Amino acid sequence: MAYILLIIGFALLIKGADFFVEGSSNIAALLKIPPIIIGLTIVSFGTSSPEAAVSITAAMNGNAGVTLGNVIGSNIFNITFVIGVTAFLNPLKVENATIRKEIPFTLLASVALLILISDISLQFVGANSVTRGDGFILLLFFAIFMYYIFELALNSRDKELVVEEPGKKKGSWGKNILFTIGGLAGIIWGGDLVVDNATTIAYSLGMSETLVGLTIVAVGTSLPELITSVTAAYKKLSEIALGNIVGSNIFNILFVLGSSSAISPLPVDGKLFTDTILMIGLTIVLFIFSRSNYRIGKIEGLIMALAYVVYMIFIIMRN
């Protein structure tokens, strides 16, 4: 029964995120908000909302392993498998701003996380944890990132031609509000189902919460990014995929983990240090690949996807 409820939870997360993005984007369009701001804020939040719902719910329930494992595991999955599969289907074009600003900001957020969880090494205390103070620091970094996003949107506003498409229907206010509220309810309910049943499965199989967070929960909550990126690749729009994934990773560390730890301090499993260092290393590899002719080709994509397979084998054997 736990497996069925877990699948239902993932379905609610994915469909809820889809409804939330559609409804809120249409409302923003009806309010004449510039399309670039809609894309960089509402859509970005929508695709990362499963991670947020699961991690915050886990933090409130005291399942720190699921919270931290979900964020770190999702980021590694995004960098390796999602980008790898997308690039293999259709080589990714990399925007200059992504190389100069967004990937370095992702790296900065990852290094900041490593520092914040290293309490024993840096502060000589008895245990490692992400405290409420650490959470507010991460949220402060998130505020700086959002400032950058809005500056980017405002600077690009004049370049965007906002043309009303006659055939494009935004729907009624009532329908869009219903979609937004219903989507948000699906995300919250789905997140609760995923955390409860993933934890039940973990205990029944002798798995740790951290391992479940790094594997089952991380992959499940990253399905919106995977589906979005693969769809973009098939539509020959893969140049937008990398920026979306990088933005999602920043959102996961700064907002999701920041909010979760601000609600409830998170004890850190010692094994997560290896995963965090791997996340940093893979971000550096992504930066190197991106600088090569401003594209990530099929070979690089295959390397990234295979790296995730190797990582999965490693963490399963480690458990």
C-alpha cells in the first residue's frame, strides 16, 4: 500500500505543479506582468515546488535525512541525468549569462552549503547541523539571487516584444484561480504522501532516510524538470533547458533548504559530505563543458548521464 500511495503522491506533485504553473502564469499574464518575469519566477518556482513541498514537510515531521537528501540528490540528478539526457537528444546551447553568472552562483550556493554543514570542522562543536541561523543565511542569498533575476528581467524588458496572440486563450479569472489553488493543494498533499510513504518504505527495507531522499524522493521530485527539458529538446528549444535547470538548483539550495532549516534545524548525516562535495565537483564539470563552444554536445551529455548511473551504484553500495 505504501508503494501505491508513494506513486499517487508523485502524481499529485507533478500534476499539481503543472496546474499551479498554468493557473498562476495565466493570472500574471492577465495582470500584464512581463513574460520574462513570469518565466523566471512563477514557472521556476512551479517546477521546483515538489522539492519544496517534500523538504519542508519532511523538516516539519523531523525527517532531516529526507530533506537534505532530497535537495542534494535532486541537484545531482538535474546536473547529470536531466542535462545529460537533454543534451544527448539535442545539443544544448549555453547562454553567455548562464556561464558568467548563473553557474558560478550555483557553485557559490553549493560551497556555502558545504561550509554551513561543517560545524564540527569549523566551529568545533559536537554535531553537524543546518541551524535556523544557517537557514536565514541561505534565504538571504536567495533574496540576492531574486534581485539579480528581477534586474535581468527589467534590463531585458525593452528587448521583449509583448504581442497579444489572438489565438492564445488565458481563460477566465475563476478558472485560473481554481487551477492555482488546486495545483497548490495537490503539491502540498502530494508532498505529505511522498514523505510519509517513502519513510515507511525506507524502514521496511532497512534503508536510511538519507538514502531514500537521495534516490527515490530526489528522482521523483525532479520529474517536472526532466519532462520539461526532454520536451524542450524534442521541440528544438533546448537552449532554454540549461538555464532552467541551473535556476532550479539554486532555488533548491537557497530557498528549499533555507526555508526547511528555518522551520526546524536539520541534523546532518555524515555521508552527505561526500554527496555535497560531488555536487560541487559536478557543477565545476558542468561549467567546463558549458565553456566549450558555448554548447553541451551529445558526448558530454552521455558522460553526464553515465555519471549519474555510477553515482547511484556508489550510494546504494555505500548504504
